[in-house]
Amino acid sequence: MSIPSLEEILDTAQVVALPMRERFRGITTREVMVFRGPAGWGEFGPFPEYDDAEAAWWLAAGIEAAWQGPPSPLRDSVEVNATVPAVPADDVAAILDRFPGATTAKVKVAEPGDTLDDEVRRVAAVRDRVPNVRVDANGKWTPQQAISTIRELGELQYAEQPCATVEELAAVRAAVDTPIAADESIRRAEDPLRVVRAGAADVAVVKVAPLGGMRRVLAIAADIDLDIVVSSALDSAVGMAAGVSCAAALPGETLACGLGTGTMFTRDVATPFVPVDGRVHPRLVAPDDDLLLADPVRATWWRERLTRTHALLAAGHAASEWARV
């Protein structure tokens, strides 16, 4: 698959600013760029702290969606988990109400200002409502913090990225009975399979945009002898469409996927993927006409970032692996 020119992408590119219901991942507004190609719409939304080399994978994913479209589905719906930010326990019920029928919830922990008591109470409030509870620390614990906190939190389906490094994940996995999931150790790694060789995880959390597209995720999943969870990178409905399509194309059974985060926006670029009976259905998405556009300064920042990232992709960064899938 060839890479379209920068001009082709910029011709339809729009930068949107999506307001969020609660602070998540340290932000209250999610900015992404969406653009149209011959196969539909794609999204470019690497988080601001990611450098251009890492952002090139996100651009590759957006180009794949817009110029190639989704792979053939193997199922017509995907089970999703509820996502609970680092909120007080008393707010948990209202958040879970946004995910009707969900039997699995992922709970954010290790957020700034969180105490162990906060986390225990939040997880307990979730467990009162749904049978399967996961936690996600985004790599913020030390191994000893991870071991002690996981034990305090009680029965979990898994703990996602409790520590930052592969070696630390392996140490925690050896010390606790709770399964360990790897996220950043896969999507932000030069070698996504290193976590598998190190025996550091039981579950692989894979995200379409950071890993370079739907087909590359499917190729990586085929090489990983772990349970697979396709998750969102806080995508708009355009990016979420790629995630849901990818999950629907995975062979075999999967755990509930993290593809219900569209409910975290007060307004999306299009009708969000809202779970019905705990499931979402793959579909193509086109943005609404009345988008919430970012201010001109931010739009310029995103266009300049796209220009730099496109130059890296065109020059060969990530292109050899991407082209193979």
C-alpha cells in the first residue's frame, strides 16, 4: 500500500477538540485530526507527549483506514468493557450506567492524588456492579507497590501495565496470582513481542493507532500466544471504528475489549459506539457536518505535526513493516 501525499491528507483534514465528561489520562479535552480517503475516514491523534517517530505509527493507522478500509470481519459484534476513571467510589454507579449490559470493567488506578484506600473503595464499588474487574496503572507503580496493591485490591481479571518495564512486569507476575496484562510494553516498544519472550504477561492489550493499523495489529496478535484485548487510545468515533473492525476480525474468542470509551466524550465527531447489551457493532463512520473544531493555533500545531510525521513515514520510518501487512 503506497502512502498518499501530504497534500491529499491535508485537503480534507480537520482538527477537532472533544470535551470529556471527566478528566482521563490527565486531560479534559481530546484533540485529534480526521481526514478522508477513497475508502473512508481515518484519524491521526497521537498524544502530545509522543515524539514524531512514535506518531508515525498513528499516521500509518489513519492512512490505512482512509485508503484501504477495514479487514473482513469474522463476527458481527464485539464485547466491550466499561471504563472507570479515577473517580470517588460514590461516582462509580453513574459511570457504569453508561455501559449497559457490560459484565467487565476496567478501573484506572495509580492516578495523581490516589491513595490505596481510594483505589480499594473504587474497585469494590465496581465489583458490586459487575463480575469481572480489571485495573490499569499505566506503568506508574514500582514492583513492590504493584505487588502489595494488587494483593489489597482482591480478585481481579488482570492488572494492566502495573510497572513500566518488561523486567518489572515479569517480577510482578512471578510474585502475584493475578494475571498481568501488557499495554505500553507492547504498543510503545520497538519490539512488541519482547514481553512475550520474557514471560512478562498473560494478556496483550493492543491498540490500532499506536501499533500502525488494523492489519498490523492482526499480524502481531497472530504471533502472540496470549489472550488479546483490543483497546481504544481515547479515539474519536472515526478511530474507534478501526478498533472495532480490528476486534471483529480477530480469530477465536477474545476477552471484552476496551472499545467503549466514546461514552467518555460529551460530544464526539459522529454517533459514538455506545454498548448495547455490553456489545458494539462494526460500522463505517463519517464525521458530522458541525464538528467541534480546535482553535486555529491548535489546528496549526496539528498540521505542522502531520507534516513532520508524514515526512518520516514517507522516508521509510515504520514503512517496511507496515507495507508487509
